[in-house]
Amino acid sequence: MSNITPRALPLGDATITIINAGDMMVDMAEEMNAPESAWRSLYGSTFEGSMPYPSQSVHIALPGASILVDANDYALAISLDASYLPPDYTPPPGVVEQLLSRGIRPEDITHLVITHAHFDHYAGTTLERNGSYVPRFPNARVFLGRADWDHPETQEALRDPDSLDSRTLGVLHKLGMLELVDGDLELAPAVRIIAAPGESPGHQLVRVHSQGQTLYCLGDLFHHPVELEQPAWMAQWADASTNLTSRQALIKAALQENALLLAAHMPLGRLEGTPSRPSWVSFP
């Protein structure tokens, strides 16, 4: 297992730590559901075939709050679908191990935000201990969009005691640790959950704003920087009109605030240009 120290950067009074649980192979052209005639003319061979993309969590450290956004368990996720595993790939240490390398213990986490109920965003919320599943972050309140919890696929999975949903979200719900979110919600004076449905019915973002600096944790609102420049390109499973509305709102806000943007499967960056013609710029 490789020895990787997660990236940390200051944002006003906050410290942001970016944790890659492990790379996952994705055919982005297929996932974005964009015709080859469109993406090839604009971006050349960028999307030819499957390529590795990170699966990232974000830790937000503030006075009085220790907030984790998304929690994958890479080994578990790959066991569910081995096609995501890059060839000859050695994954980094797990999310908990990388947090510990920054002096952050699982019991220190006060809030855990699940941006949406896709398995690679919540598989690491529990762990097996003595034949049963227990919270990996025992002192955290866990926040999930209510519409994702109420979704028929989630409810069907929760009826199966052996499903990932039952072993994670179901466990947290039974323990009274899961808080279902309707709309926007303030977590801390500098941190706010913002509803951004479309990728899933209850998809949500996290906005951090401290001392005039802003960062958005985007979850899967976008999967690749090109989608910020071409917001109508999106996954086939998304609700297209709802997702486009959420994306356009984020693009407008990000440009107004000169915000840093971090999605689960993208590098850190920001936007330039106008809401109708945004341009992606990677952060050094």
C-alpha cells in the first residue's frame, strides 16, 4: 500500500483536506452521454476509452467543527464492481488512515455529509466489527438528502438486510445518527448544505465560506471539468432538466464568488468567463 499524504490547504479560518480513497476506471464519454461528434470536435481524444479518476472525500476543519464530506470504502466499492479497478493499481491508504495522517481521528468527526446515495459516496460510513456493522465515525451526525432516502431503489435495498444500504445507511438510521435534509441547511457558521438535485433526487453540495474565501464541495454535480464548460453533458441516469438547473445555479454562484470547486472525481479548480461561457482553470 502506498504512503500518500492527503493535500491540505487553508481557506480563511478553515483547513481543507482532500482525500482520494482510490482511483476508479470510468469511460467518461459514455458516462456524459455526449455524442462523439460533439466532444471530439471540441476536446480531441480527451475521452477515448476508460481512464482512472479519483474518488475523493473532503475534510473541513473549523473551530468547533470537524466535517467530512463523503466516505468511500475503496476495497468494498471495488468488490461491488471490479470493472472500476485500474489495471496494475495499488490504492492509497483508506480514508480513515489518511485522516489519521493529518491527526484527525474518526471519533473527532462531528458532521458527515453524504452528497448523494451512490455507493462510492457512503460505502465507508460503517465497518464490520464482531459480526455486525457499526458507525465508522461514531460521534458524527450524518446528513443525507431526504429525497435519496425516500427513493424507491433505496427503500427496496433497505428491505434487504444484506444490502450495502442496510449495512450503512440503515445502521445509521436505526441508531438515530442519520438526519434527512430537505433543502438547504446550515451546519456551522461557515458551512452550509445546499440542495442540488438532478444527479440524484436528493443530491446536495457543501459550501464553505470563511474570511471572504469560498469553496464548494460538489459531490457528483459534475464528474469532469468539461461538464462545467458543457453543462448539458451529463450522466444518462440524471434528471436532465433538474440537473441542468442545479449546475447553472452553481456556475453562476462560483463565478460571482471566485470560488474554489472540488468534485468527487475531479481535481481542484475554479471557473473563469461568464455563466453562459464558463472556462475551467485547474488550481495549482
